[in-house]
Amino acid sequence: MDNPFESGHIKNYILLYSSVVVIMVLFFIASTLFNDVEKLDKKVFDTNGTDISKQNDKRVMKNILEVDSSNFKLMPKSY
């Protein structure tokens, strides 16, 4: 195998490396130019917690009833 520095192939390696870097820079520029960022509306959450807690209580009771109606029993003590 020849030494690339002595045989003159180093120019090809430098050209390959520089072309890869140029392609990466072009893709970066294209992605920043053509990427349209949309403005999102600010989300406003309901601060009234009474309705939410009632819904959560109904969900919890429904989940408890579903667990109780299963064919499996949990062990009284976890190991």
C-alpha cells in the first residue's frame, strides 16, 4: 500500500473531506431557511378546581370498581 502523502493521493482525500463539509453546511443552511416555525397560541388552563376534582373522583371510583370485579386477588403483603 502506498503512502498517500508520497503518491499524491492526499489531494483526493482533502477534496473528499471538503466536499462533505460543504454538503453539510448547505444542508444546514437549507434546513434553517425552509423551516417555517409557526407561532403557537398560549395555552390557558382552567383554574377552577372543583369540576376537575369531581371528574377525577368519578374516574377513581370507576377504576376501583374495575379492579374489584377482576378474577385476580392481590396478595395482602408485598414481598
